[in-house]
Amino acid sequence: MNETPRFDAYRHAIPEPLMPPRDDPFDAAVPPIYQTSLFLFDSYKELEDVFAGRSKKPIYSRGDNPTVRLLERKIAEMEGAEEARAFSSGMGAIAAAVLAFVGPGDRIVTVRHVYSDAFRFFEKVLKRFGVVVDYIDGTDTQAMLAALPGAKLAYLENPTSMVFELQDLTAIAEAARRHGVVTMVDNSWATPLFQKPLSVGIDIVIHAASKYLGGQSDTVAGLVTGSKAHIDRINSEIYPYTGAKLAPFEAWLVLRNLETLPFRMRHHHEAGLEVASWLQAHEDVTNVMHPALGEHPGKRTFSGFGGLFSFEVSDRIDVADFVDALGLIRIGVSWGGPESLVVPAKAALSISPETNVFARFGVTDRTIRLNVGLHSAKEVIADIEQALAAAKR
């Protein structure tokens, strides 16, 4: 077994304490929520200046809202980006980012175990417009590099969904730039504390802010960060026309929860590794898919690890009985909040095969995804141990 990595979040920048803008008229200690659909103007000239681009005053909250802009500036700062745009969901962010750079007849290179709804978006929407999508084993760097020439976009996840495979972001970004390929990475799992893809040459970083950034299972939100030129393209080509804007209250919730992100991520890192290491040694666990436990060049970009990973159980364990026997750990499809959760791949394999990424790329029905929430590792291990005993055939 590999040596357990130490928590090293502070190698990367921790967000500064969140403060409202200096021009807040009441000097509020907490940023205000601008819960308004529109903004008023005192004169024709003031309105004309906005329309002409001479003023940045917001017009309508489907475009810009001060609370949402504060979140966008904060995530851009954390990722080391020039600009950011917020969306009403992670899928809203993914769809807008991809559509801004891909057109009919273009080709996308992506990883084979891409997030299931991104997979369905590629298969059900993009292919309708003649976009070609190549699914590559992201762990095979040479295969990824060989697929890049002629592509318009490389869409990555480090690590991938469900099986947590890694990609060498540095090598892919360097090759993509030579071939004129735009690179995007979903960084929801690592957060900007544990991985900064822009720093190794990736063009655009995407977050499902519903996960660790939101952190309380009470918000659905998405974020895209990158250069000003790339975000300007998303803003001009897609963002105003899809309606996937983030509401100010949800933006405020994410802003509030960014304050505790370093402390929560430290727990997810440490508890997740402890549980993964325990599972590795269990006689009825045949495989643990945690990025910290393998050796791959893609590991170099991490300074810490999330608490979400998967494991496979032996044929001696009835998967349904195991899931039903869990007490502390609940069944739920999302992750990143305080709850500890499982999703058994066996249930998801019942989805129609043509839009089922698990079936397409060989996720076994023995695979169980585990989100180690804010429970102690000892509590999570005890619950898994009793459930494995109860489910043994």
C-alpha cells in the first residue's frame, strides 16, 4: 500500500476572509444579497452608457447581479483566473462552456468515464448537430495526446466520475496548445485548494458548486473560470441566451460556505484516506478507487484529496443488502455536503444502455461510490463494517 499523503492544502492559496465591497453604504460585515430582478437608472445618459459599454452598472439579474459578481470574482481569485461566470447548475456551466467553443462538425476528445449527465449531453444534444465525441482512456496519456490533433476541444475530469481515473493535465495541456485545442477540466472534486489546473496550462476550469464549494447540500450552482477572452466568449455566445443564471440567494449561500472550505476539505482529505486505507485491507473489498492510492502522473497536480471515491466488493457481498444495511451512511446521488452517502453502480446500470456511461465503459455492478462527509472516519468505518457483515452470503 502506498504511503498516505499528508494534508497540504496550504501549499495553495486559501481564500481571504470574505468581506463586502468597500462601497457598501452600511458597512455590512457580511455581503448583502441583492435580491432584485432589475436595477434602476437616474437618467437617459446613465442607461445609454451601460448599453454602450461605457459603464458596468448592472441592468437585469439574468445578466449581472452584485452578489453573483462577488462570487464570480472570488472563484476567479481562488483559481488564479482572470474572470469567471456563474450558472444555475453544474450542467448549466458545462453546457455553456462547451457550446461556446464547439460547432457543427467539430470533434471533442473526452475521458471515457466522464460525468454521466455530461455524457448524456454529448450523446443526446451535441451529436444531433454533427459534433463527433471521442471517449479516451484518460489514464493512457499517449492515447490522449494521439487523439488531440484535429480536435476542437478536450474535455477532462481529474479525477473522473465513479472510477476516479487520473489524467496528466500538464502533458495534455501542453500538447493541446500546440494543436490549437481548447482544454476544459471539471475541478469539482479537488476544488481550487487541492488542484489549480490553470497553473499547468489548462484553459477553462468548471465547478459544480453544489458540491464542496457549496458544502451544505442546500445549493445547486455552477461556475466557469478562465482567461478574460475565454469567459467573454461564453458571455457573448451562450450565457445571455440560455437563461441558466445563478440566483443571488444561491450565490450568497456559496459565498458563505467558502469561508469554511479549508476546514471542511481538511476533514474530507483525512477521513477519506483513513476509510479508503481500511477498505483496502478488508477481505471482502476487491478494489479501492481513490486517486491517492495509485501511481499516475496525474497525481502531481494535487496538493490534497477529496473524500469521494469508489470501491468494489467481492461476490460474497450482496450489494443491495449492503446498501440497505447501512445506518449512518445514507443513499444519495450527490456529494460534497456533511452527509456520508453511497451510490451503488448496480442501480444506475438499469438506465437505458444508449445513455448509460457506466454500461458503455464497463463499470461493474460490484462498484459502490462513497462520499465520506463530515462524520469521523471511525463512525463511517463502523457502519461499513457492520453492513458488510450483514450482507455476506
